[in-house]
Amino acid sequence: MTFLDSLARCATWTDPDLAKAWTYRERTTNLRYALYRSVEEEQEAVVAALGAPQNEATRIISLAQAAFGDLRGLLAGVPEAFLDRTPAEGEWSLRATLHHVLAAERTYRAQTRYAVERAESDPTLFPPERRPETAPAEVAGTVAAIVALFERERAETDRFVRTMSDSSLGRLTVYAGFTVDSRFRLHRFAAHFTEHTIQCETTIERLGLAQADAPRIVRELSRMRGLHERTTDPTVLATQDATLAARAALA
């Protein structure tokens, strides 16, 4: 069972499920705490990862992975049937919003790369013909397929950002008609995820899909994972995934 599989399963837990007995350190508690214990374990991994040496660009982009984690956690509790529904005529469905977010991830990455690698004689403005293509069909699949696509794109962005020097953060670029530096551009990744995660949350609410306690805890669990998953040892992640999978199977 993957991390997303476990999130999706836990997101379906009802309040009676959360009240079921669970034993931790020879003490009887409940599955609500089992979920919160998973959050705590992710928090512990975040603190452990703080000691890893990172350049400023990597520290900035880690915020984007946390923001993506929040979106991933939100989507884990969304039934497939809701992806294409719209709250009102002319408004975006969840799938349309996700298409936009995916396109932005690719475009922001291309714009940042251009700013860092362009010659001094090249124009500051990103050439529009170099904007990456993102077809709506790319997000036509299931929630799991869409999240997997985002994870691949986020990993590609982060691999590039980890190569950026602190001095490259001062390289100029253009955002919304304003000349800004690449540090500003990197901070846009997380802010853009947050903006459209809130949009998705509002869409879900307007579609009448109530978010119970379990999906809300799952969101925090996924957000915490995003804060450290790029720096934590894969064997540690695998252990945490196995622990969460075992807990997810309890209800």
C-alpha cells in the first residue's frame, strides 16, 4: 500500500471509526490518536531533517512540497465522481483547477531555469514560445494518477532547484508584468499551491462533500510529509509508510 493509498483509506474513516479502540504502548486509546500519532511521527521526521545542510533555494522550495502535501491530502478524500462536477455554470471543476496548477508548475520551473541560465544579453522576459505545453488530457485519470503526475513534476522541479546557488537567487525575471528576482519566483511555487488548494477546498464544500475529522487529519499528515520527504532517508520513509498502512487497515 502506497502512502497515498493509506491516506485515501484513512480519509474514509467516519467518526465511529475514529472512536474504535487502539492500543499504544499498552494503553488503550482510539484510532483518532492512531492518526494523530502518524502526524507526530511525520513531525519528528521534519525536525530530524532540519539538520540537513541545504542552500536557500532548497529551503524555499521545500515549502512548495509542503503546500503540495496539503493538496495531496485534500485530494485523498475526494471520490472520483466529484472531479468533474462544477459548483455553478462557468466555474472550474476540481480537474480544471488541477490542470491549471500542473501547467503553472511546469511554467514556473521553465521561467526560473531561463532566469538562472540566460546570458546577460538575453531579454529578462521569458520567451513565450518556450512556455511548456500542458494538455487537459494529462489530468484525465483518477485521483491517484493525477497525484502521481504531480509528484513526478514536483520532483523534477526540486532536482533543478537543488542545483541553484544562493547568488542565482538574485537573477532577474518577470512575474505578472513586474521585474522580480528568482527568489521571489521560487516563493511563488508554494503560494500558488496554497491558493488553488483553498480553491479546491471551496469547490468541494460547494459541491456538498462534507469534510469530516479524518480527512482533515489526513491533510495535515500529508502536509507534514511534504516538509521532509525530499531529505529523509528512503528507508525511514518506507518504515513510516508501512506503519501508516498497518494503521489504515484497522478500520
